[in-house]
Amino acid sequence: MQQTWLIRQEGNRRLVLYILGWASTPNAVHHITPPPGYDVLAVYNYTDIEPLSAADFAGYDRIYLFAWSFGVWVAEHIAAGLPLHRAVALNGTPYPVDDKRGMRLRVVLRTMQGLARVGMNPFNEKAYGGVRYIPEGPYPDRSIEDKITELTFLAERSKEDSAEILHWDAAYIGTKDEIFPPDKMRTHWHSVGLGTEFESYHYPFANPDIVLRHLGD
């Protein structure tokens, strides 16, 4: 997995930690500017995962976690040892490849097969609302081969090794999500007393307020 600091300044005592979804780069959140005093770290590109060490983040008074899509599952495995002040799930569950609480395996496999044939355009059309909300930024896109490798890893690991470890403070369900079925998200999050619906495609960061509203408390 890759880690990229979008903001890192001496003296900042709060951290926004993004654990992004499949096929992402930091461009997904590059446009979201937190208030002064916040560092920002993006985690993405999962061909392996490694737990984050609490010692590496000991200088922060508060850590705000935002996990998107497959990143919700990744967060359960890499962020459980961190002293999180708030954890927010966006358009995903801890069971991303699951008939009742996630995506059907055959749908994930069909996506993988389609990548090799036609590339990312069909996925992007669904994920980013007809590509209206694909974020721009300074980070280069990743190759199709890289994305296929990542999806293979995520699909195989998550269908075998899903668990609920983290305490989630909020979970958002995009009502226009065509990638991660809203009904499946409702099934999981309502069972634990969460699940706030908002008008969003699979990509949840088109409106920065989905993040900014949680900072500062």
C-alpha cells in the first residue's frame, strides 16, 4: 500500500487520515482543504496491507479517519491500533465482497474482466456520476495492470478475511451508488445503528462538506 502526505507541517496536532478505495490516487481528496492545524495523509493502492503503528502518530491529539469503499475493509485491518477520535465510513462496509453486506463476487470478477477488455471508462461512468466528478490534481493515474492487481488482492483477501474491529462513529450511504449497492450498505449499517443516507454516487468527496463537517469537535 502507498501513503502520501498531502499536508504535513511542524506543529500540527490533528490528522485527517484518508483510507481510499480501489483504483484511487490522492487526487480523490486533494481538493478538500481542512482548517489550519491539520495534517492530511492518504493511504491507497493496496497490493499488500500493513497495520499503521500508533507510535508513528503519537504527536497528534486527534486523528479523524475517513474510509471509502474497499477502504472500509482496509481500515479494519490497518487502523485498529490507532487512537482514533472519529471514524467515518463512506460508501462501503467491512464486508465488501459479501452477498448480504457488500458486492457479489461475480460482480467484482466481471469488473476485473472488463478492465482488461475496455479499461476504466465503464467503471468511471458509474462511480463518478457520468464522469462529472472525477477529481483533478497533481498525482498521475495508475496503469490498468496495476489496478487489476490491486482489485485481485482486495477481492481475494476481503472475501476470506473480513472482520469488525473498529468503532465507527458514522457511516454514509450514497443513494445513487451504482458500485456498492445501497441496500447492502443499509443491511449492514442499520444492524449496528448507523447509516446516514446522502445524495451521492459511489465517489463521496464531490462535496468537501462530507469531511469538513466532522472536523473540529
